[in-house]
Amino acid sequence: MSAPSPTPRAAATDSGHDSVSAQLTPRRDLEPSVWSQLEPLLPQVSKPIQYVGGELGAVTKDWGAATVRWALMYPDAYEVGLPNQGVQILYEVLNELPDTLAERTYAVWPDLETLMRTHGVPQFTVDAHRAVRDFDVFGISFSTELGYTNMLTAIDLAGIPMLAADRTDADPVIVAGGHAAFNPEPIADFIDAAVLGDGEEAVLEITAIVREWKAEGSPGGRDELLLRLARTESVYVPRFYDVDYLPDGRIQRVVPNRADVPFRVHKRTTMDLDAWPYPKKPLVPLAETVHERYAVEIFRGCTRGCRFCQAGMITRPVRERSITTVGQMVREGLEFSGFNEVGLLSLSSADHSEIGDMCSGLAQQYEGTNVSLSLPSTRVDAFNIDLAQELSRNGRRTGLTFAPEGGSERIRKVINKMVSKEDLIRTVVTAYTNGWRQVKLYFMCGLPTETDEDVLEIADMAHEVIKAGRAATGSKDIRCTVSIGGFVPKPHTPFQWAAMERPEVIDHRLKILKQAINSDRSLGRAIGYRYHDGEPSLIEGLLSRGDRRVGSVIRKVWENGGRFDGWSEHFSYQRWVDAAAETLPAFGVDLDWYTTREREELEVLPWDHLDSGLDKDWLWQDWQDSVSEFEQDDCRWTPCFDCGVCPSMDTEIQIGPTGKKLLPLTPLGGNGMKVPAGGHSH
């Protein structure tokens, strides 16, 4: 592996491209670069440094020496995309293979897009400024469906045919991944394949298939390559499946249209996280990004069973990294990167069986330095004084976020977020008395069965938090921020059948909540209020539970200028409403049909042929339990509830304690960071 290039020029050679359309001639035998055309445009755009590359941790490899070449994209701006953990891990895993090359590309802002179209510059990678169309595989990781329009921009700028059906052997295979890939049907027309679940082993398997196919002389062309991917039963290729509809618009069935394609596609689960200690060499951004820290995923999966939470459902079972591997990763990552913050990431970090020892060990190791620890989101019932003291030992207190999600105890039972008001106040007071002056409380609006009263209880809770904090600290210098997100029903969750609330209802509740927070001026002054209105959530709901017919809406929005829909200043609700009104009636459905309509038990859902491991009958029963306000325990510490994941995926819950201590942090052995977990499974 060659070292990161000091300048883009060193990594690039002039390819002499004149236009985006000139890309339609495959040039994979050459080392393409568009830097000579791109460089003159950069002084004319905002934040040009985001397109330059050459970051610490970046890799450029010899194009000619690589057999399989990947372009990896997080479909958002550099400042959001670069810190993305998933892309960084795959980038490193692929580049460790001697015959494989992986480079990164991000969404370009509209100012550069316009110039690229004018000057014929195609979508490029930031590592060596190679044209995306010249790669074998174009992998796009979606954590939110609102990135779909940015994907279309990248495909079009690359000179790749928009529709998968129109692509030839000269075009890269476009593979979608990330959480949104668990229902890729709305983008089925635009992608060639989708990978469900963990990517580490999946990208190696795909690479091996591409390598072997190319070594054989690419027999059968693109169709044969896609067929080989589909036969793995863990790569979904939409073109090999037909969808039939009932007269009322519902799906009748989704069936393979070839005999050698599986009826169901299964998710990938990487079991031994200690064997995959990535990123070892994190990317250090040149431009400002949303997160600048060394992030370690301390465990994957969650069994808390929050009914709205797709991430918690689709990443089951829980798999912990051992305390010793975490310690080694932190030591090596900080030495390499120079970051001064360590983020201990997971869906519920304080639930790690050794979180106390982990935090105290790291705090002790870095005491007296400028290194701080953070838990990005902390469960109310898992935060305690010991944890608070370790997180603030170096005197730097990073932000604390707690997520009660629902304002009233009733709605928290509906969503299975088992936290009492007393728990929350006790936890926040612990933070205030340990020196924090600012905490963030995250809630959702528009949850199933929610009423105005449920939402107004958020104001009561915020008032109680400030009063209790002032009483405990004797100071008025404390604040909390109430942050409200809109509820979006997601596939593979108990709420996949739920109706969405209309945007005007959400906006009404947000308005009366703000009034309630400010009804007591003394307390209201100490409470910040941030919210997302109901309109973007409704569109996200259309995309999250849509089927292939929704692809026409996405394309129409993109043609009408839709870009960066995850950014409030670029999002246009009216553009989506108009596109839906223009395209969906031809199919006998409309926007409300996809969003505010409750589904029935036996309806075929667009993603039913994509197996997350969760038993659909179990999900339906949990939906019924939700409506009757019945709480479900965490199966990590209690007997199995038969959600289906462990037996159907041949996996198991892997948790400690390992009985080992984090300190001392020792140098690595010859076999990398492979440390036996030593924990127990059940």
C-alpha cells in the first residue's frame, strides 16, 4: 500500500477529459485523473478544500496494479460524509487487500455541480481525482433516505446511465448499503445491487466475485456478474425480482424471475468484532467536519427493543468489543490521528457490560493530557455518578445528550422506552452536580397514539429538570436544550404498519409545546428549543416505506432541482408534493397512501423478501403490545423473546464481562489486534 500523497497533483495525472459525456468510453486500463480540469474551478466555489483530498489516513494506490477498484460514497457533503464510520471502515478493509483499490467520493455542492456540467468534469474521487465511472464497483452507503437525490446527481455527473437497465459492461456496478438499504425498493431502478447488514465481510465477498469474474475474462458480461452476486443470497439484485400489484395498489407478491435466484435475501452479520478493529488509521479532515474525534464502536446491535428504532432492530444481536481491543484501538487511533476526543460509539454505549472499567481505564490512561471521552447518546437509566466523574476527569466536559424520546410515561410505554420522569431528573441532576452546565434532551413528535397532552408533558419535564438542577447546584447557570425530531415509521420495526401524523398536526404540537416551555419566563430562559417540522418527516416516511413506484417521484424531484434534501435550507416540501401528485396517480396511489395510511397485518410489505432475521409475526405482536401499552424487557439480560434473529441468522448475543482490565495498554502483537473476547454468550 502506498502512502497518502502529499498533494493531489502527486496522486494525479492529466487524463484530458473534455466533457462528462466523454466518460462514456471506458478507460479502466489507464490511470484516469480529472485534477487538471477540476483545479481551475476550485477558486470559484465555497470551501474548495473539501475537494482536494490528501488527508492524513487517505490512501492512493497504483491504478494499474489493482484488479478490483471501488469508489465509495457517503451521499452528502464532505463535512458530513468524511467522519462516517461505515465508509471509513470499508475504505480501510478494501485498501488492505494488495490487488484492490478503494477511493472516496462525496456529494458536490450545487455551485461546483454547475461548474462541472459547464466544463465537462465528471464525478470524481477525492483521493486521486479519478472519474467514478472508471471504477468496477460504486458503493453508496445510506444512513437516511433523504440522500437519494444526491445519489442521482452523482450517477448523472459520473456519466453513468441513470437506470440500471440501461447500463453496459463499461459501467460500474452500483451497490447500496447502510441502514436505508434494508428497503432499497424506492431506488431499485437506479441501483444494481444492495447489501443488507454489516459490510466488512460483504465487501470482501463481492471483491472476490468481481476478481474471479474478471480473471475468467468477464464471461456473460454484466448480467452474469450480477447473477453471481445474487447467488450468494446476501446481495439483493432488484432486476432479478418482479413485483405484482393488486387492483387497490397493494403488493400482491415479489418473486424471482430466474430459477437460480433466492426467494429471500439475508442480512450479513459480522460476529467477532475484535477481529475487525477498524478504523486503525482514521481519516483526519482538512476542512471542518461535523465530528472531529477518534470514534470506536464498542458494541454493535441493541436489544432494548425501542419500537421506533430501526437501527436497534436490524443490527441485532448484540456483539461487544472486548475492553482490551477497545483500549488498543484508542491508543493506536490517537497516536496516528492526533485527535483529542475519543467517542465510544454504539446505539446505547452505557449498556456495554464493561463500560465502567472502560471509561475509568481510558480516563486514567489519558489523565493530564488534553484527551477527553464522550458517549454520544447516553441512556437515562445507565448514566451514574461514577460514569459522570470518569467522563469529566480531564476537566473537559463534552456535550451530554439523553433521549427520553416521549414526553409522557404513557407514550414511553407505547414506544418501549422504559424511563420514568424521576429517572430522568435524577440523571440530569447528577450531570449538573458533576460540573456540566448544559444537557440536551431528545424527544420525538408524531408517535403512534400520541396526543397533544403527551407532547405538552415535555415542557413539564424540562421545567422540572431546570428546577431540580438549580436546587442541587445552587446556581442559575444551567441550561437544557429540548430537541424534537419527527417520528418516521421504518421497515423491520413494530411500527412498520403505523400511520404517520399529518405535518400540520405535528406543527401544531410543536407550536403549543414552545408556548408551554415559555409559559414560565424564569424557567423558559434556561431552555433551548430546537425542532424539525413535520414536512421533511412525511417525505422521509414516503421514502422509508415506499416501493418501486416511488422511484418515479425521486427522479422527478431530482429533475426539478432536488439536492441535499437532508439539509433544511435545500429541502423543498412543495417540490416533493408536486412530484408525487404528478407521478403516483398513474399507479392508482398517492402520497397519503404511502404515509398516513395504517397497514393491515396480512399486507405484503415492499421489503418482506429481504430478511433482517426478525420474525414478522413477532413484530406484529409487538405492534399490538405497543397499542395496549405493554412494555417488553431487554433480552440481553432476560430469556429470549423469540424475535427470530439468533436462530435464523445462526448468530448469538455476545457480551462480557471478560474479566480483563483495560490497563496497561500494551504494544500490539504480530497478529494485529486479535484479542479473544472471553465473554459469555447466550
